Amino acid sequence: MPDPIIAVEHVHKSVTDSTGTLDILRDIDFALAPRETAAIVGASGSGKSTLLSIIAGLDTPTRGTVRLAGEDLFSLDEDDRAALRARQVGFVFQSFQLMGNLTALENVMLPLELAGRRDARKLAAAMLERVGLAERLGHYPKVLSGGEQQRVALARAFVVEPAVLLADEPTGSLDFATGERVMDLMFELNRERGTTLVLVTHDRAIAARCERRITIEAGRIVPG
């Protein structure tokens, strides 16, 4: 069996305020192999998005660690974590998170330019063509439909050829038919690029398309 691309090791997350301590995640432990697809499911408030943020190194656990491509995320300082994330991880969010002052092409070029790629324009244009937006390169997000914006977000995520793609409710802002088309595209790109896909979703049909389902209840993994 290949070494895991993601290893979540006994992760706990608690927050304390004037009312006391709230345990958000309790002893989360699992590993994902390269190219594997996994859905994190559970009720609102169960800790799904917190877990995704910790896997990305955007949030820190109270105890435990995450290994990404063999690197212990939380033994790294913030700058090194960000550099590892830039090399290994792509993101797709419910709210698209596109830069409103940049065209579709410029949004997809951005992570390539940050990585110092001189062929950013060529790669970004080819990726937008792959997601069916060859006619929209010069359009700004405000004139694109929700489905088109999410396809730009997919192009931006996949253009850097990440080892891992993290998606948080990627169809949550879309109608059913548009969401279906976006998910078809996400799984196609995932297969083509050999990426490990981890997505948070409330949608059982989307979860059923993944090889693994990780069910969180009250901060713990339960069978399901």
C-alpha cells in the first residue's frame, strides 16, 4: 500500500470562552491514499469544516497532527505551512472566492504566477478551455453565472496540479442541475489529474460518489 498523502493523527480541537470549553473535534484519526476520494459528512455544527481547515493547515488542532505528503504540518512555521499548501493543495469553496477585480483568466493565472511559472497565461487558458470556458477568458466574475464562477474556481484549483483538492460544500450555492454538472467536472478532473479529493458535503448523492465516507457526529468519527 502506498504511503498516505494525508494522515490525520488523533486530532482534537477545543475552544474556550467565558462559558467554558467546547470540544469541536475528538480524536479524529484516518489516512487517505494518493488518488483516493473521500466525503466528510455530518450535521451542521458537527465539525466537518473545522476538520477540513485543519487538514489544510489553516487552523491548528489542540492536540494531534496532520501529515501532508509526509510532512508534519504543525511542526512547520506559518510561512513553511503556506509554502507546502501552495505546492500540494487546491481549494474549492461554496462561495467561489474569486477575485472580483480579475478576469477569469487572471484568476486562474494567479496561483501559477505566485509559484513563479512563466507559462501561467498559456496554462490558465488551456485549463479554462478544459472546463468549457474558452469564450469567457476576459470576463469578470460579476458577469459570470454561479456555475461558471465555480468552473473558474475548479480551473484555478486544478491548474497547479495539486496532490490534494479540498472542497467545502462546492455545490452549496448552485441549483441542482448546475451542481450536478460541476460535480461531474470535478470528478473527471480528479481522475485525469490523479488528485486526492476530500470534500465536505450535506448531499448524500455526492458523498456516494466518493470511495470513502467519513461521518462526523458531535466531533467524532462514527461508522456510516
